[in-house]
Amino acid sequence: MGMTNAVSWPQRTKSYIDEVKGEMRRVSWPTWKQVRATTAVVIVSVFLFAAYFEVVDTIVNSVITRIINYFTHH
């Protein structure tokens, strides 16, 4: 890393931060109502997927247990 790179680093960092601030002003942020609604959808989805995978896991576990028992007891 040359001396010019070391000297320009603070200026590049400040420029980058200024660009980020400018972009963040242009972001269309969701309303609090939208945030609550999408959060509720995510939470409900997580619980539904958890229930689905619990059912699938129970079925697969049962089938594998029966297969293992079939071959170990015969």
C-alpha cells in the first residue's frame, strides 16, 4: 500500500459514508403497520412450517423404525 493510498483512505471513507447516507434517504421505508403485518406473516409461517416438518419427521421416523425392526427381527 503506497503513501497515496494511505493519504486518500480517509477521503474515500468519508465519500463512501456520504454516498450511503444519500442512498438511505432515497429508501422507501415501510410503515409501522406494514412492519407488524409482515412480521406476523413470518411468525405464522414459521410455526406452520415447524408443524409440517414435525408431521413429516414423525412419519419418516416411523417408516425407518419399521424397516430397521423388520430387518433386525427377521
